Amino acid sequence: MSARRTRISLRGWGGVAAMAVACALTAVFALLLPLTRGAGVDGSTGVGGPGLATGVQARAETCTDPERSLPASGDESGPAVSAIKKRGYLVVGVDQNSYHWGYRDPNSTKKSSELEGFDIDLAHEIARKILGSGDAIRFRAIPTNERIPAVQHGDVDMVVRTMTISCLRLDQVAFSTAYFQTGQQVLAPKKSSITGYDKSLAGKRICTAAGSTAFERLNDDRKAGTLPPGTDISTTVPNQLDCLVRLQLGEVDAVVTDSALAAGQAAQDPTVELKGEPFTKEFYGVAMKRGTDDLVRRVNQVLEDFRKDGGWQSSYDKWLKDGLGAASGPPAPKYK
């Protein structure tokens, strides 16, 4: 799915100053979002603890089709799902500053703790299907580079945060089937001479989020000697939105991130735009702890229903259509 250049006007951010304030508030809001662990003596959420069978997700060294996942199932008798149902709410790691994905609108008249966006809709749908109420959920705002540790340590039951499925990550967490297709793309000022992921990046300063697939790709290309000469990729940040702030401040020349996220940032700031075309093909998935096979299967069933009952399309049209254009539909699930 290619992201077209968005023509949406700036919506209430007020430029660099407001954006910087929003980023600074991230840590504050993260503390305000409830982080409640289960009753286990180890302080975990009670999901994926000792004694559960090891997941059968593909190992990175043999992985060729990472978006394949365990077959969908509506069974809720397994240990991971049972623990969540007994607790009575779902703990989900999300973003709160990715426009139209996981976002807290500073101009909203709604209560300040309310998050909105495509990923937030999906998280509410998972809670509704497993627990009977979309409000039976507690969000935890986590930075990009903390997504995997949050899952591994049991701080959250799952992460729904524009997280790309990759072979490397399958050694660390389990994934649902893909719920969105995207690709890496360059974001730069409209007046910039940068034309895309090409030789125009020579000598330019590039910002990426730490722990992101964008940085992995740039780092791999640097090692392979295919990155344009003099391209500086040393600037990494905890949250991807911080890259936009650095771009606005003139500290970097371009940002490399998922085209879906880049379109949202172009919608926030009309002085920047997407350059060139996406140069990778990637898929977002819901990340869960390895070994929680019953939870992975149950989430895959929620995604099956979400695709078929129009929920996916409705959420896409509400949050993403203006920036990304009409969608051909969600990616088809692939199972092992």
C-alpha cells in the first residue's frame, strides 16, 4: 500500500513549539495511564508465565514469511486468555502521539485520558470480543524501543502500536496475522532537494526511531555499502514523533519511517511531505509474549472477524483514508 502525499492541513499543533510540548508530555501521560499487573507473585500479568508451552513461531534463521501466524480460534479455555478473563481487563501497550493511529488530541473536548486512532479501535475490538466490553482495557503508553521488553516482561498482554512483523522480532515475541500493510518511506521538507530513498540522501542527516525496522534497514544498508556516501544515520530517538520535531528544528534533514506513520506526520505539518515511494514491504501485527499460543489464536480470530464484518474498513475510512487514499482492504491472513 503506497502512501500518497497528503493535503490535510495542520490540525491544532501550532508548529514546532506545540509539537515539542506534546513530546514532552509523553512521559507524563505514560505515568497517568494505568499499568496494573496481575496477581502473580512475580508481578507479571499472569500471561505467558512459566509452565506454558513454547510458541512455534518461526526462528529468525529459518524465517522467510514472518507474517504467517497460528490458525485463528475462538477457544477461550487456554491459560493466557483465561488469565485475562479472570482479571477482567486487557492491558495493551500503545502509542499516544502517532496521528490517526494511537493519538491523544490536545484540542479534543473529550476527557484527557481518551486515546484515538486505528490501533486504538483495534485494541478496543480485541477487548470487546474477549471480555464482552471494549472498555475493559487499560492502556500503557510505551516508546518504540520499549515495545518488545514490555511484552517480554509481562508489563502488557499485547502491543498494538504500528509494530512491523519481522523475522528478527519473531525470536523475541509472538505475532498475530498482519492487520496492515505498509513500507519504509522518506519524509522531508517540501523545499528539500531530497527525492526519496536514493542518492539524494548523500551527506544528509537522517532520523529514525531506536528499535525500529527503519533503523535496521538503514544500518544494514550502511554495512552493505549501499547507503549513499556521507549519509548520517546516527540520530535515533525513543519515539518516532521526536524525529518530526528534530526535522522541524533543522537538526536533521529527513526522517525514515513507515509510510503510514509518515502520512500522519505530513498531515500534522503541511511544510513536510513524503518523498519517493515506499522502498520496503512490511506488515503490522499485534505482538504478544512467546508461549501464549491460545491468546495469539484468539486475537487472530478477532482479526478474522474485524476484516469480515466491516470493522477494519470502517476504522480505515475514519482515520486513514484522507491521508493514504482509498484502501483495497486489509491484508489477507496467512497461517502456518
